Amino acid sequence: MKLPDLAELLALRGTARSLSLQAGAQASRTLMLGSHHASHRGRGLEFEEVRPYVPGDDSRSIDWRVTARRGRLHTKLFREERERPVWLLVDLQPGLYFASRAQLKSAVAVRAAALLAWVSATAGDRIGAVLANGPETLCLPPRGREAGVLPIINGLLALQPRAPALPVPQNLNEALRLLIPLVHPGSLVLVLSDFAGLGAAPDAAWSSLAAHAECRLFWITDALEQNGLPPGRFRGGLPGRLWPLDGADIRARWLAVWKERDTRVRALGERLNLQITRLDTGKAVELSLQQALQPGRFAA
């Protein structure tokens, strides 16, 4: 299967012009999983100045330190940030080098992350990323326009897995812990993963992230994971380490593993009121995101 390349990811800029991250929760409910709504905290507020209090000012904005120092009431003034920080958290651990359909799960992650980066930059938002593939982790602070997108694209191409290898279940958890201190209130966090290691990530980390930022999950799946092997004999594993598999014999255990992951992802979305969009290897990323992010069709 063809891995994404630079020319392909640059070309996604054209597709991004017709999409918007302001389209949202309704699309998530209709296309994907649950009936929960995403919580929207809007853009952050940036401190601007302190001035003398005037009647009508919000008493909650009184700066008591300046008031005590100067002997008269003073109020803090804030202005809305014109650019919203958008963070991509992209799980590129080796276990995503897998597919039974048109494209690898890792390729879905790379293509979707690049397209979402272009969508954010086109909207005038600053885009940053934490890209993680086992011990290789890249943290890119939010920047505007091409200056934000191009380093992310280069990082995605450099860190995407290029051969089968043992999964790294803790990859998502470690990336999440790195991201949390970097996210400011009012940010938007877009998480792309197959969530195979979700059970290893403590709820406290997800709760901390969702408490002060809008968070959306993009769940990368493959039909074989969900449906299991058909009856018959197969070989599975890693190159040089293949084992015989009987489709009928392992079907129950296979489906139980999928059911556990499905339950965990859904429960996380319900518990923290997160929007979840499912991206399947059998469907072009552009089509999946066009349905989820069409402006005008779904209100955020």
C-alpha cells in the first residue's frame, strides 16, 4: 500500500478550503457514534491592560492588587484572541501499520492530520502538533499559516511507520502527558489514533485536557478489526514471526478485544462530552472529513 508523500499532503490544501472546524457535533452524531454534544469553550481571552473602575464594569474583573496599591478600584481588561491555538495529537505508533482495505491506518492518520492542519490554517488559527511514534516524539508549537502546517507535514512524513513492528500501547498516553501542559484555555485539540492503548491512559489525563480545551477524537478503524477473520486458516504476526490462525477458533476472542476497545472509546466520549469522528481505512480520508466538516450543514 502506498504511503503518503509530500506532494499528496501539500495538495490537500485545496480540499481544506471547503471545510471548517466550526462544523461539528451534529455531524458527529449523524455520521459516527453517539448522541453526545461537544463542549465549545470558544477562543481564549488575553490580558490587555488595567484601568480605573467605572460603573458597569464586571466586579469579577477587579484587580485587587492594583486597587490596594493605588487606593482606588481598578479593573482588568481582556481582549479576545484573534487566532485560536489548534493542537494535533497524532498517534503514529507501529501498530497502526495495518490494514485490510485501501490504506494503512497510519496512512489515514497522516492524511487526516495534514488535512486538519490545512483546515485550521485556512481559518486563520495557529496550528501546533505533538506527533508520537514510540520513542520518537516531535512537539511543534502553534504557528499561523504555512509556517505552522509545513513543519507538521514534514514531521508526519518522517515519523509515519514504514514497516510492521510490535505495537507500543503507551504511545498515546505518553503523547497526551506531553501535550497537556502546552494547551492553553480556549484551545482546540484534535486527537488522531486507533485508541488501541486507550486503556493504558488514565482518566485523569483526559479529564485534565477536556477541562480547559475543546477536544475532538478521530478514531481510526479497519473492518477486519471489527468483524474478525472469516472461517479458514491464516498466518498472522510480524515478518519472521508468523503464527497459524484458525478464523473460527479465534473469532470469539477477536471480537471480545474489539468490543472492549469500542466500549472504552464510546465511554470516554460520553463521560467527557467529546465529539468522536470515525475514519475507516476503506474510505478516502477526504470523503470522511468532508462529511464531518462541511460548513453550513452542521452548526458547531
